[in-house]
Amino acid sequence: MFESLSDRLEGAFKTLKGESKLTEINIAQSVKEIRRALVAADVNYKIAKEFTDKVKDKALGQENVLKAVRPGELMVKIVMDELVELMGGQAAGINLNGSPTVILIAGLQGSGKTTFSGKLSLFLKEKRKKKPLLVACDVYRPAAINQINVLGEQVGVPVYTEPENKNPVEIALKAIAHAQETNRDVVIVDTAGRLSIDEAMMKEIANIKEAIQPNETLFVVDSMTGQDAVNTAKAFNDVINYDGVVLTKLDGDTRGGAALSVKYTVGKPIKFVSTGEQMDTLDVFYPDRMAQRILGMGDIVSFVEKAQEQFDEEEAKRLEKKIKRNKLDFNDFLSQIYQIRKMGDLKSLMKMIPGMNKMTRDLDIDDKALNRVEAIIQSMTPQERENPEVLNMSRKKRIAMGCGQTMDDINRFIKQFDQMRKFMHKMSKTPGMGGMPGAGM
Ligand code: GDP
């Protein structure tokens, strides 16, 4: 995410390396590089200029104070604060106070509206303990109804559709009545999009909004489209005056322009970011965490939150007991792999750890290592998984055949597993050191 912007900003701070204090000259040089970095990230020149003017003023004001802090570090702090400000300062919540709460989803076709609707319903169900209802109001693409039905089933949320009805206002109103009857407390209305903005589309979405009076209107936009995303966001806001923006496809190699300039240009906050096609890849947008990531400081808060979400206390206790008895088996190992997987892919997890962002690019960290271990364990019989001791030569040979790996691979893994098991057992006996590192994560 935003790698080239991070690299360029790092270069801008490096211009201050070796300088003993901030001066008008070195500030000007560094600020010029920062502006270039922003423009290259597809931030509009006017915004980039205003941003760097502010950074410059702040830096000039700091010329002679704080002698203990190096000029480069000071500049990072100033840019960090300004980035947070540019992206809206505080995180913006969504209004869930209706009964039922009605959320209208708008955006161009292909922006990721339907995918987001599915993700939002899962988010509200799991994290806010709500009972959502998804509504298909795209009356133009028959495939859209099918798509939302599939997503609804995937996340376990009911879907309201009327395949024969071509009137989206009517469908939305009936869906809200249906939600009241069936005790659903949030109605997520997914609307039709066109490939580009046109008058008929704008009129339709404005009509729907007028009729259903949503508590929250969210505009979904593809971050890969950069400046265009910002322009589209502005055009939609002029017509429907939405409450917040959802940026999708941040997992792609998007340059960052949309995330940085939407709030400034449209005046509406980014509320969610979407980072994948899977239903659980939705995050609340926090300007400070995003700024930290852009500046290569990682996002340790999100990392810990993800870990906490997956933390299963019962499972951790169960494992602790097994470790103490030196009875850890391959099933336990496999369940740990699944827990890690639930948090996301390894590389993006590593990136959240401060200082790791750059390293992950050079290192060959991928999920293949986990896949290999998983394949080995899956080729074992239930008896072997529960009793690692029974693995003799012929069993190992069979496992190697089963998972398409060599005997060396199998032996190496079993040896590592054995060492780990011994180590953990030993640790569990040392006072104050009980438990498995990352148990239950
Ligand atoms: P809609 O026409 O606005 O409803 O868009 P869809 O929800 O159908 O999404 C269009 C395509 O983008 C689909 O192939 C989605 O799987 C994909 N997509 C949606 N959100 C994301 C995202 O955050 N990351 C990635 N990589 N793909 C996404």
C-alpha cells in the first residue's frame, strides 16, 4: 500500500540527514521533495502545495527549539501531523441510530459497491452485533441480484430481492417494511451503478435517497482510479450529499492520491477502507494509523487489534495445559496456522509492524511456508496427528508422497516441531514464563 509514496517521503527526510538543525535552506529542499512525492502519488498539485506550505511554516517555527531532536525526526513528526489532518483528523463513525437503521450505498459500477455491502453486513453483524438485511436495488443487471445473494449466503445475512420489479424506490421501501416485520435492525441498500456519471443515474440515486431517508449514505470509490476517484466523489456529493466515503481496492498498487485528497476536496470523511475480495477485508479508516503506515512506521495498533479479535481464550487455556503435559500435537499446530490465516496474509501482517514495511519487500515472506506445513499435516492420519511419536520411516514416506514433498522436508518439519514442543514444555515449567508464544492468536 502506497509503497512508492513511502519511499519518496523517506528520501525527502534523508535530505536532512547529517544536518545539525533545521534552516531555511534545508527546509526548502526537504519540502520540495515532499511536494514531489505527493504529486507523484496523484495528489492534486494545489493540495500538495498547500500541504507543503503548512509543513514549511511549522518547520520554520521549530528552527531553534528542541535541540535534542534531529531535524529529520522533527520533519517526520510535522509531516505526520499534517497527513493526519489532511485525511480528516479523527476517525468518523457511522450512524446506527435508526429503527431500523437504513444505509444507502452509492457509486459507479465496478467500484466495489456490492462487495462492500456484503462486507459491511458482516462487519455490523460480527463487530456491532446487529441483524442486517441486504437489499438488491440494481434493477439493470440481473447478475447483480445473483451476486448479492451469493455474498449474503457467504456471510450469513438475509437478502431482499424482487427480480421482477424494475422500480428501485419501491423495492427499497418494501425492503425496509420487510426488515421491520422480520426484526432486522439495519437495512443495507445496494444500488445500481453506471460506468460513468450520467444524469439518469444521479436522478435515480437522488430519488431513492429522498424516498428512504437513510440514516447513513456511503459513497464507494475505487482508489486505483486516483484523481478520477476524487472527481467522481465530488460529483456524487454535489447531488446526494452523502455522509462518508468508502475507499476500495487499497490492496492493489494504488498510489495514495484518493486517500489523501478526498477529505480535502469533498469535505466528507473516509469511513471505511476495503483491501481485498474476501468478506473480512474491511477496516474502519483511522487517519493517524494510515499516516503512520504511509511514513513506514507500521500500524501496530491495527496489528494488535487483529490479534485480539482472533484471540480465543478457551483455546489458549487448552493449549497451555497440553504444553505443560508435553502433549502438543500436530492438530494444535494446524489450528495455530488457521488462527494466523484468519488475521490475513503474512506479508500484510508483517507490514503493520514498525520497521517491517521495507523489509517485507526484500524478504521472501509469503504464505507458502505455511501452506507446505499445512499440506504435510493434512497428509497425516488422525492417529499420527494426535501422536507425533508414531511417525516411523514408512509413515513418513507415505506422508511425503501424499503432500508431494521430499523426505528431507518431512524430517525437517518433524524435527522443528519436536524442538518447539520441547522448548515450550521447558518454558512452561519456568516460573513466570508459561504458555505458548502467540497462543490463540
Ligand atoms: P459494483 O459494480 O460496484 O457492485 O462492484 P463489485 O462489488 O461487483 O466489485 C467489482 C470487482 O472488484 C469485483 O471483482 C470485486 O471482487 C472486486 N473488488 C471489490 N472490492 C475490492 C477490494 O477491496 N480489493 C480488490 N482487490 N478487489 C475488490
